[in-house]
Amino acid sequence: MRIRTATRDELPLLGELERAAGAPFAEIGMPEIAEDEPPAPEELARYLDHGTALVAEAPDGTVAGYLLAEPVDGALHIEQVSVHPGHARRGIGRALIEHLAEGTDAPALTLTTFADVPWNAPYYARCGFRPLADAELTPGLREIRRQEAEHGLDRWPRLCMRRDLPARGGPSA
């Protein structure tokens, strides 16, 4: 598996992958999430232009997963991590997150997620993220949560999480 920056030509594929990755939500009583329409390629293009759009390429050349991130209040905020169910449980999501963590000078990664979905908050906790208390939320994270609530995602418990990263560069001892 190879992790690299997505190309503009691949943006429509990310929507298809998102639909497939969302299907398991229907099985746990969250059909609205499974049926939610993925972002249009034009909307995804902003991550290529102003953020990060990574893909995990399977050995056969297909896109097995992707990650979208952008700067929010000094951290790098993961907007989406999706892995096609046919490639699930192979460490692809974790590899995308690690690639992002290793390639940034940001002090932390943040994300918002469903608290009780096994492949959401519990998974991210295993990847080194910790839940943030309300008092720890930055203005940008509060705005993201407001938009999520407006979109109806607060029907299920959600939370913000953060993973602090080691300082990069700087003077050596």
C-alpha cells in the first residue's frame, strides 16, 4: 500500500468510496449517515488547494482509502478518514493518520467523531487521540461542531478529539 496526495482526477472516486464506507452505519441504526450524500468533487478540491487530501493506493492501483485535513486554529484537523469496506481492518486508516502526523509541523491533529461507533471514537483513541472537554474546544472546533449540529449529526453523541504531536525541528541540544 502506498500513501500519496490525491489527484483532481481521483476526486469523483472519493465520493464512491465514501458511499461504500458509510454503508455499515445503516447496520447499527444510523441509516441517515449511510444515506448522506458525499461531498461533490468541487467541494473536495478545496482540500487539494488549501489542505490535505491523501489516498491509500492498494497494490492493484485502486484507491482503498482517503483522508482529508485542513488547518484549524493551529492544529491540522482531520475532516474525513474513509476506507472502503473491501479493504477494512488492514491498518489503512491508521497508516493515513500516521502519514499525516509524520508530515506536518502542526502541534496536534484534531477531529470530530461519533462517540459510540466502534470504528469512530474508540478507534481514534487507539490511534492516540483523546476526547476534549468543552473548555478545551478552540473557536474553530466550536464552529465545526455547530455546522455538524446544523447538519443533524447531533442526533447521536459526538465529540472532539486531539492527538498531540512531538515538536519538530528547533534547536538541537
